[in-house]
Amino acid sequence: MDKAFDFKTAQTRWYEVWEESKAFEAAPTSGKAPWSIVIPPPNITGNLHMGHALVNTLHDVLTRFKRAQGFDALWVPGTDHAGIATQMMVERQLKAEGTDRHQLGRDAFEKRIWDWKEKNQGAIEHQLKRLGCSVDWTRNRFTLDPSLNKAVRKVFVESYKAGRIYRGPRMIQWDPALQTALSDLEVKYEERRGKLWHLRYPLADGSGDVVVATTRPETMLGDTAVAVHPDDERYQGMIGKLMNHPLTGRQIPVVADSFVDPAFGTGCVKVTPAHDPNDFAAGQRLKLDSITIIGFDAKMTAAAGAYAGLDRFEARKRVVADLEEQGFLVKVEDYTHKISLSDRSGAVLEPLVSEQWFMDVKEAAAKALEAVNSGAIQFTPEHHTAVWNHWLTNIQDWCISRQLVWGHRIPAWTCAKCGELHVELEQPSACHACGANELKQDPDTLDTWFSSALWPFSVFGWPDETEELKRYYPTSVLITGYDILFFWVARMAMAGLTWMGEVPFRKVYFNSLVRDASGQKMSKTKGNVIDPLEVMEEYGTDALRFSLAIMAAPGTDIAMSTARLEASRNFCNKLWNASRFVQMNLDESITLATEPEFGEAEYWMIGRMRDSLAAVTKALEEFRFHEASDLLYHLVWDDFCATYIELAKVQLQSGTKGQKAAILHFLDLLLRALHPFVPFLTEEIHEAMMDGRLPAGEPRLLAQRSWPVNEKILQVRGGDAAIIPRFQEVLSAILRLKAEQGVDPAKRVPALCSITDLEPFAEALKSIARLESVAFTQGDIASPTRVVAVVAGGAVALELAGLKDPAAEKAKLEKELAKLEKELEPLRARLADDSFVTKAPEAAVAKLRGQAEEKEQRLHQVKALLQ
């Protein structure tokens, strides 16, 4: 093995080897139990970001773990066409070239996007390989693939014929920048400081007026009523009267409706059915006219009269000025309110009544609610269930049409001659009503999430009844960010239950969000974005993956820092150096077939391996990636490297073949357990260590080997389970004494120990603690030239003639004596209480007695040292 791990070479070489060996391909005829997971398909619009790195790392850890457990593990890869986002990217390119999609024409523009897609999709796939993702590339999917389009068309057509999809005029959120409708989930709300204008509306009979408050005075040009609450005593006499519109001269009624909040403003509100969702609903209830005064270009329409052609915000200024000039502006107040913005373009959205396609999802939502509440789908962390229940209980019809070119075209055709609408899987040859062949397809495409909702079963060939669909659906688990709980998770659940009659996944793990070291959200404007590609280049992919996994505690966000990355890189180096040391001391005759021999250190290491690997397995089954990573970190760093290797150095250099074989077995188990987390590093070490040492029939690649929990060596039991912990305590005490006395860690001084059981480990103590010698004696080891530390079952001392401060040593022991007396006081009182001793569980009493006896023994030893 080289002196240092060359991660840049390993990352390229090993992924190619894994692919060539088909290590990641599913094996449906293998006889193994299936386990499947689908990738949250990344958009084809950009590079891998830290959120992608996290979610795909966790996917890979789990998939490699399940594959090693003996499952036919399938991780399906793919990318999303990302309708709006992709079209925006290409339109920007066209703008830079001095043209636009309208000049190109629909077909040419669509081809341009396909060309762009082919160029960028490869980059995303390359980045997933850089990350080490063990996906089955033979099953790579794209949400605009013909087979997936077939699934989309079936869902649309059958839903339409069942009455769940319909077209009609409804209030929608319109993005004037992208020129498309959006669903409610694509709207982000932002609080901004603005104004609240109070406007006076005079009654037509001259008996008075009312004042309304609004944050959008330009929309008053489309007012068709003023509304008050039916129980508001202030306005009972006005209900039903007519008012003169301040600027248009139209007469509008005073109406009563319970949607009015009497506490807002004056308790009177203007009603503009064409430009406000609440007003639209009220207008329908009260049968009010609807006047569109702002168009899809965000400019005032002809219905706005003198203000026609003005931008909506310019019109606001003109309307306010005219109201003030004519005496209808009562007052203006500073006011903070929420405005609706496009999640994609950032434009201020305009509520407009538009002819769009909608999907009624209430029945499907009820099924998704029941699936989670019954446990058919389980969430980790569980607290997301409350948000799920709230949103699905209050779900609205989904606006599924988009005025875009890029996406799944709506399979609906209108007869140019008679207007008959045809919704079919394929374009009809002629109109069903009049026989004309002048059929024009709806120009709109479907919301990106429409096709993404079908992902867990469309990737397996649905609507065809394929063998893959039968075997791998439902998928075993979904790992995704909680920020797309409704965009994607809920819609997949609704679609799966509707079209497959079964949940699309059994479990959902909501991964954390990755933030910067200060816990701030990463953004280009803040300049705090950590690029995973740069991290992999500087620290290595394994260090990035381990950092993400060890910080991925459920329900908490990850604060990524260079310190964390450096710690993970150090861990990788530690494993490499320990493996290299082992390799340097093993000849080719030592293999995994060599019968191992065991001493106290080996029995202890087997116990640590057995307990830790069982805990790692349980943690991974329960999606506690951080706990599994932490357990492996300490098993490698503390137990194997810092303790066992040091104890076994003599055996490595001059021990028997059997003793050396035990060390090889331990390293083999560690590599197999760590592989899902740090695959490149472990595969590189595995090749160097195990080439020629594997039993016959065992896979050559670590990526194809089994999970190490049922190994024969782990069943071995024996030795004194307490001996190595005592050694560790003595070692820690010696190191602490050197530090407290200011002794250079490298300076070798004599030591004494009263625990004679540890004499076989004298050489290890000398080596690790840098001691000149270690003398074991059962007698008193205190003297004026020594510093002493009390440990369980005895004491240790350093001979510091000429270095020791007697006064400081006495003060230290007196401080420890006082501490022990204080700790013993409540224990003695508790054990002297007959009520506690007789009524408490035997195990609790025994535990308390054990604690008290240990501290009494230490107290006796400290007092002896002070005499």
C-alpha cells in the first residue's frame, strides 16, 4: 500500500470496475428477496449541490447495506425534465443570442431544449458516479421518456373520463414573467413593507359613504361590489344600497358576506372577483360581475378605461394620484403584508381567472391520509405526520396545466370546425362529432409534478404489467427532503393508491437540510455555498460522504464546516494507516482461511465488534445514519486503532500465524461494515489486503461481499471481559498524569501499577504512553517523588524524581477525597433508607450498591495515599 490514500485515482478507477462487474445491477432471477428504492430525480438544469450530495449519500449507504445483507437491492436512477426550470434556462440562452422561442417556433424551440438536455443530463450522471452512487444504470429513466409519457397519458385520459380532471375558468396564480399558471405549491409568500390605502366610496343616494382599505388600489377599477359582514351593526342600513364607483362612474352594490373580517380596516372591503381568490369565491356566491382589468402581461386591459396599457404598478401610482385629486383618498398608512411570489421566476404573481385544466384530488388525498394514519406508510421523523394531515385535509383542486413548451403535452384536441373536445391516448383521425379532420391539440403541458407523481411505478414499465413492476413495487423506502413533502411525496402517495391500489413506498425518511457552519441556509447571494464537487476534489468523496452521514440525525439540519470535513478526512487516513501497518506485517501465507488464535485482547475485540456491528445494523434499519457512523468511527479509531493494534503490535511483528490471522479477520469485518459509508477507501484497502487472501468462492470485490454480522469469529467468547477496560483506564490515568504534571508526552518516565493482572500488557503500556518502564507490584506505590492516580481496583504512579511538586500532589488528592465524599453522601443515604431497599427493584438496588462500593474503595485508596 502507498504511504497515503490517493483518493482522486481511486474514485475514478473503482467506479469503472464496479460498473464493469455489474455489481449494482438488480438480479430479479437470483432467488433473493427484493428491496427497491427510487432516486428523487434531480433536475437536468444544473450541478449537484450539497442537498443532492446528502440525499444520494444516504440512498447509497442504505442500498449498499441492503445489498450486503443479501437482498436483491435495486436503486433506480433517473432525471426530471423540470418543465419551468429547464425552459427558463434555454430561454435565457436564446435571449443572449438576440432571439426568443416565439421567433423560433414551437417545434424548433422544443428541439433546442432536447439538445440542451442531452448535453446536461450526462453531467448530472457523471456527478452521481463521482459520489459513488450504486444505482442500476441499465434502468436509467427520464421523466419525458416515451414509456413514462405513456403512463402520463393514461392517467390524464382515464382521470378525465372519470370526472377527476376537468377544464374551466377558475382563479389561479399567474406568473407574468414566465407567462404560465402555477399551482398553489409553487407560490412563496414574503412579508414586505407597503401601504394600506383607505378609499371613500359614496352612496348613490347621497346619504353618506363608506371607507374601504386596500393594499392594491389599482384593482379597484375592477370592483363590482363593496362587502360588509352580515352581523356588523354599523352597516345594516346600507346593505343592498348602490354606490358610485369613485373613478369609473359605475354603480356597484353594498353586499353582505361572512368572509369579511369586521376588525380589518373599517369593516368594509372592496370586492374584485377577477383579481382576488376570496373575492372570486364571494362573487360566485353573490352572483357578481367579474371584470378583468389586469391582463396576462401584467398590464391594464381595455376594461381599465383611461389606465389601459399601463403596467400594473404604474397604474397603482396613477390611480392613487387621481383618487387623491378627486377627494376619494382618505388616508395612507404604512403596512406590512404578505405578497405572493413565483417560486421559479421571483415575479410578483397576479391572481387571474383563467381557463385551465384542474384535477380533483380529494378522494386520493383521503386515501393518502389513511395510509399514513394506519401505518401503511411510516414517517421518520414522525412529526411530519401532523403537517401531512393538515395539508391533505384542506387540499384544493390541483391546477395541472402550464403554458409551457417543455413537458408532457396535454392529450386533448379541439375540433376547429365544431369545437368538440377530444381527450384520448392518441390523436383521433377525425372529429367524433362532425367528422372533420381539423383537430388542434391543446398547446399546454402538464405540471412537472404530474409525471413525477407516477415515478415509483412508471419507472417499472406501468401501465404495462411488467415482471419488474410485480417484483419491485411498492418500493421499500423513500428518502427525500421534507421541503417537497407536498410537491412530491403526497402526490406519489395519492397516485400510487389510485392507480396501483397500493402505497408506493412502505417508509419515508425525511433527510436533513444542509446549511453552512453557522446554520445559515446556503445561497449564492450570501456567498456561503459549499460546492460538493470542490469538496470531493479537496477532501475526497469518502470524507464528504462520512461527514454527511455522521451529521444526519433525524429532525435536525446539518451545519457543514471545513472542520467536520477535516475530521472525516483524518478518520479515512487513520483507517488507511492502520491497514497499511497490518499489511506490512503480514506475509502472503496469512489468509482468511488461516485458523485464528485468541488471547485477552482478541476476546475483547471480538466483543466490541459483535456489540458495535449489531448496533450499527439496528441503527441503519431505523435510519439513524448518524448513530451508525458514530459507532463505526469509535470502533475503528478507539477500539481497533488506539487500543487493539497497539496491544497486538508484538503479535504482528513476532506472533504466530494464528495470531496474525485474527488481526486480518478484524480488519476484514471493519472494511465490510464501513463500505456503505466510505466505498472508495474501503475497496482500495480491500484489494491491497485481501487479494489472494479470500476464501474460495468469495467475491473479489468488497462491493459484492456480505454484511459482517453472522461471521464465525463473532460467535467466539472467552477471556476476562473486564481486563481490557482496566487496561484502558490505567492507560488514560497515566496519560492524564503526564499532562497534569506538564511532562512532555514524548518524554519517557518510569511507571508503577498495583493491578498485577495487567502485567502481560506492559509492553503495550510502554509503547502507547511512552514510558521508560512499568513495574507491577501489589504493595504501596506512593512516595514523595511520585504522582499517583487511583483507578478501579488499584492505583498507578509516575516516578518524577526532581519533577514532582509534593504540595500540588497533596492538594490534588485532597480535592479528589472531597469529591468522593460528596458523591458518596446521597448513595449512603439512599441505601440506608429501608423503604427504598425493600420496595425498589432488585436491579436498581444492586446497581446503587455497586456504585457505592466502587467509590468506597477509591475513597479508601485515596486516604491511604494521603497518610
